[in-house]
Amino acid sequence: MSNYEHRKATQRIKFTDANGQPASGKDVHVKLVNHKFLFGCGASDFVPPEELTEEERAKLPISAEQQAVANEINRKWLDLNNYGTMHFYWGMYEPVEGQPKYDQYMRTAKYLTSKGVTLKGHPLCWHTVCADWLMKYDNATILQKQLDRINRDVTAFKGVIDYWDVINEVVIMQVYDRYDNAVTRICKDLGRVKLVKEVFDAAKAANPDATLLINDFNLSESYRILIDGLLNAGVPISAIGIQTHQHQGYMGKEKLMDILDRYSFFGLPLHFTENTFVSGHLMPPEIVDLNDYVIDEWPTTPEGEERQCREWKEFYETLFAHPSVEAITGWDFTDGAWLGAPSGLLRKDGTAKPAYNELKRLVKEEWTTDYTVHTDTEGFAEVTGFKGEYEATVDGNTQKFTLG
């Protein structure tokens, strides 16, 4: 069992009283309030009802009871997560050319960041949920509009959203044939490496300090070979995104460790960007594309919830113990989101499953720092704890500091 020492730091901190004077020879209560590590989930693109005006709430197409459930789901989300993925699928964010949903998204983003949440936009370039209106243009124009879109959105949200999945699922992008789309067209035209370099360079130019990810579900050697080629071409990848939608069953710790070994080879941070475990029956193994599994109802079950809890626990513990991993994101927070699957940490009515309670226990109880230190004559004390943002209280005075 890891003691997670690589997640901790020790620093000598100076503490002051309410008058700004050194808190000499005092007991100081120090408490971690926000991990440096990113514990995340998919984030909604709306503000919870309790944050809206009465007039706005009255216009909602849901009942007061449904609004109460939405508020409860939001509270539970914030109780667990410090990292959220907002969905910037081009076809959804800008369904009509020149009319992006900027105001709606910015309001949500500012609400979440005000709660201490770090945000990531997903994705800037993808062949699925693409903007249909791109199809009327030639390839050169499509590419220019794609680069313009990246510059516009990364610039507009700079300082609010500084993490981006720049391009999504490139391994299959060039050969994707389920339906015609503008991004596959330009990927065929330019090739994978050229297109990825174009979009990353555009994102880097728009926000040089952003954390820029490549992201994929195909964890075969094809992805490793692609990443190697991209790094050799000078693509400014900040972190490697790894998806594990495990609707057909948990991969197990041995396979997870193999993925960690193979992708930590590059020396880049690893972000487990999209992860799901179902708490009902498993999707049949013969399904190749998860989107092809369409059923009327996919209920959660007590046995499934216990299984999901065990799997999430081992997954979190394994990844938090590995020094290359910087972020873990669960994809669905409530059941019935993607594919109608029981893949949430909450049931549809907003009640918590065992997995939610266990992950919250790990993050907020087992992997936390909350104790008292004693200062010397100059007000200094040595603090050891998990890296992140802290509050310290002495004689009624609270000050903030960052460890690590």
C-alpha cells in the first residue's frame, strides 16, 4: 500500500495573528481545503437553480421538485470534485455559425471557478458532434475555421478555463467512416501529425500558459506511436489524456498498471480524462463501438453498486499512488447520462451510491491534512501534508497558504 509521499510536501510557514504580528509560541490549526491533485467529473453547462434569479427559475422547464434534486446533485458534485470538464463540442457550442453559446458557458464557468473548481474545455477539435455547417466549405476553409475557433474560444476563456483537450480521438480520426464530417476530411487531407500540430500550435498561441492535452480511448501501440511522432514534430503537448470507459467490465489492476507503465514512458503528466464503471449489468463483450448498445432501460442494482464501488476505489488508489498521474475524471456524475448507462456516482434521484461515499471518504478523510502545529518564537512552524491549498487558524485569525 502506498503512503503517497510523492503527493506530500514539507514547508516552514510563518503564521501571524489578527494584528499581522508573528504568532509566537501558538498552536495553529492547519487544514487542507483544496488538493493540488485534480479529482474531477464531467461538469454541466448550466448554473444550478439555486444560483438563478427567481425570474430565471420560473422559466425553467422543470418542476420545483426537480429543481431541488438538481441543487442537491450540484452540492454533492462540489463536495467531491475540484476539477470539472465542460463540454465544448463544436456542434453543441456553436450550432449556428457565428452564434456560440458564450454567455451561458462563461456564466457556468465563473460559477464553478468561484467554488474553487479548476476547469477543462473538451474538446476543441473532434470529428464527432462536429458543426454540420462546416460541410459546405472546402478543406482549406474548414481548417482555417477550425484554427479560428480555437483562437476565439481559448482566448475568450483565458484565465477561467486554462486546461483544454485540444484534439480528441485522433487515432481513428483519419479513417472514421460512420458518417461524413468536416474534421475527418481535413485529417485525411493533412494527415494526423500535421493536423494535430496545427491545432496545438493555435491553442498554444492563444494561451501560452494553458495545459494542453491530447486525448484518446485507443490505448494500443497506435496511440503511443502517434504521441512519439507528435513529440518529435515539436507538438506542445502538456499532458496525455487517457480514456477508460469500462461499460463492459473493469480492466483490472494489472492492465491498469500496464497502461501506466507504457504511457509514463514519455515523461509527461497523465490525465485519466474519461472514466466510467457501471452499477448495473455489463454491456455485452461483442459490442465494438459502445454507442451501438441501445436498450430501453439500464437500471442500477444493489450488487452492481457494490461492484462499482470496489472498482472505483481500486482505480482511484492505483492512480493516486502513481507519480505520473495528475488528474482523474469520472465521466458521468449521475446515472443515465451517456448511453443511458448506470455509470454515475449518484442515482437519477440524486441519492449517493456507495462509490460516491467511498471516493469522498478517500479524498476528504484518508487523503487529507488536518492537524495542529506549534510555532516557534518567530511565529514559524513546519507543516507536512498533502500538496494543495490550506487554511490556518490561530487565535481566531485565519490565513491561507499553499503547500508544495
